[in-house]
Amino acid sequence: MGTGDLSALSTPLWVMAIVSVVQLLALAVGAAWIYRTYSRLTTVMSDLEQRQIAPLREKLDTILVDVKAVSARVSQQTERVDQAINGTIDRVDDTAARVRAGVHEKVSQAAGVVRGIRAVIMSLLQRESHA
């Protein structure tokens, strides 16, 4: 290889070196632009959260506390109503059993009286038919 061959190679090498430096500069500019955009977006998001989201979160927390309190009260009242209904049903069942027993006793007594009267009438009818 002669010196002519080396000079023929040096020009493309210089061109490649210059292209590599231009690419490096483009990458550096792109990275700086991305970092700057990211910083702006982070600032905007932080500001948005401070001005918009934080007050909404506070209101939501207040509403949730109220909902929790109302839910607890409803649960207590539901339990009280349930106990009252169960107590009333127990008393109604007890009263119905007493009424049933009382009616059964009265019906049994009445049936006994009717059977007795029937027996007397049958006995009198049989005496008249024999006489």
C-alpha cells in the first residue's frame, strides 16, 4: 500500500468523524430539550395538584368522613329496628300461642257441654221410644 491509499482513506474518516460529532451534538440538544420539557411538565403537574387536586382531596375526605358517620348511624338504627321487630314478633307469637291455648280450652269445654247435652237428649229420646 502506498501513501496514496492512506490519503484516500483519510477523507472518509474525517467525514465520519464530523458526522459522529454532529450526531453527538444533536443527541445532546435532544436530551437537553427532553430534560427541559420534563422539568416544565413536572412543575405544571405539581402546580396543578396544589391548586386543583389537593382541595378536591380535602373535600372528598370530608365527604367520606360524613358518609362513614351516617353509615354508622344507619347501622345502629337498623340494628335497633331489627331488635324491636324481633321483640315484637316474639311477643306476637307468645300472644298467639296463649290465644290458641285459651280458645282450644274454651272450644274443648264447649264441645264437652254439647256432647253432654246430646247424650241427655239421646237418652231422653231412647226412653220415649221404649215407652
